[in-house]
Amino acid sequence: MIVRLLSTAIDIYFYLIIAHVIFSWIPVRQPWLVELRDLVHRLTEPYLGIFRRFVPIIDLGGAGLDLSPLVGILVLQILGRFVIGLLAGLPLP
């Protein structure tokens, strides 16, 4: 039960990070989308901010590429699998 709940929470947070990336690429004007974008930002920024301290933004000649969401997703997936493996009593690689 706990393993399934944790797995679902990790999946939801993964999709929140993807939504954060998408919202950073497109302009949002509709009020309900602005509220949704702000909610996603509030939920993901504390986590992604950790990686922004260590992962520099890549300069693409006037545009910046923030790789912190990619690093955040990788860490989330690796730690998630590790913790789920421990909770489920599975042998770890």
C-alpha cells in the first residue's frame, strides 16, 4: 500500500515537472492557465531550485537552457526506485 502510494506520488511529481517545463516554453494569457502555471511553479520550484544551484543555465546565444528539470527528474526517478525497492524488500542492483 505504501509502495503504491509513493510510486503514484513520484509519478505525479514527474508530470508536474514536465508541466513546469512546458509552461516555461509557452506564453500563458488565460487566467485559469496563469493560475495553473503558478500552482505548478509553487509545487516544483523548491525542488528544482536545489539543482539550479549546481547546474548552470546553458547559454544558447540569447536564450538559456535550464537543465535543472532534467537533473531533477533523474534524481527523482533514481531515489524513488531506490526507496521503493527498500520498502518493497526487493534486492537492489
